[in-house]
Amino acid sequence: MSDATLHALAQDPDDFAVQIADQIESFIVAVTEVAKGEDPDSAVPFLLLEVSQLLLAGGRLGAYQDVLPEERYEPDLGPEPDVDELRERFAYMLEPVDVYSEVFDPYEPRKAPVAHRISDDLADVVADLRHGLIHHQAGRITEALWWWQFSYFTNWGPTASATLRALQSLIAHVRLDQPLAALDGLDIDEDLSEDDLAEQAGQVMAQELGGIGRTRVRVSREPGI
């Protein structure tokens, strides 16, 4: 490992937080612009690029020293920023390819594939990132870094990683001239048994369309990751 890399893993928290905040703000601005639908034919390639760049920030957070929050409980931020409009815009834009499937944890044996939506994932990632930005903008630098690092491991990191795989798969099908087959009715809103969902999700995965979703959680915590 180079000296520059070692230095980056333990650099000043304030400087590190500014760099991460800049990357996060850039991502939020970019995906919000894509969601306006002014260039729908380029939406998937742009999203692939932006999610890839966001995961660079996530990788830096994952490799960075453990961030210890200064208070036992997270300060109250008031109402959460609304991401429903963003979710709905992406759902409309991506409707033919929005639903995809993934196994949540590759190290957990015998987990059935689960159906999710790219639109839900993008909105939830933005919600997590904005949550940390509120702390950062209020001058709570350690709290912002803790939240971004913690939620990278538990929430937005797995979600963004899965979304990246789904977007990459979509572009690969186009570039390799491999049309996607029908999704056979797979939808996260259906009231299906675990066996039914596993069977339908498996059909989609067999057609090479992959990804992952997540459920955002709020936490009270002991200090530490």
C-alpha cells in the first residue's frame, strides 16, 4: 500500500468530510437532473456513471478509520427530506426495466432472490445521503461522517452496489445485443409466498438481470460502528 493511500485512510476528519460531502452533493445534483427526464435515452448510462462515482466515496468511507459519534443518540433533525417525487420520476422513466432481483448477502447461504426497484433504491440512497448532509451543514462533522460510514455498511452501500450491478447489466444487454426477456410478472407489490417469489426472481436472474434493494432503518446507537 502506498504512503499516499495510508495517509488518505487516516487524514484529518474535517478535510475528509469536506471531500465526501462534495462527492455526495455532486451525486444528488446529478441524479436529480437525470430524474427530470430531459434526456431519457441517456438516463441509464448517466446513472451508471454517477452510482459508480458515489461508490468511490463509499469505498473511502469503508476504508477510513472508525468514526466514533460524540453523543450516544443521534440529534433530532426534524422531518426527513421528501424523496417521493424523485422516486416517482425514476419509476416512470425506468418502468420497463425498473424491477430487478438480487440476493441480499452473498455470504448468507440459501437466501432466496428478492425483487426490488431501481427507482426505490435511488430514492433511498439519496435520502440516506441527505440525512448526513444535514448534519454536515449544521457543523456536526463527526456526526455526518459517522452516519455516512455506518449507513454505507448497512443501507446505502449495499443498495448502491446492487443498483450498479443492475444498471451495468442493462447496458451490457444493449451493447451486446442481448434483448431482455419478459420479467414474468415479477413485482415487489405482489403478495407472494417466499417460494413463489424465489421462483419468479430466479427466472429473472436466469435472464441475467441483477441488482439489490434495501430497507432504510433509523438507529439509536452505542458509540462506534
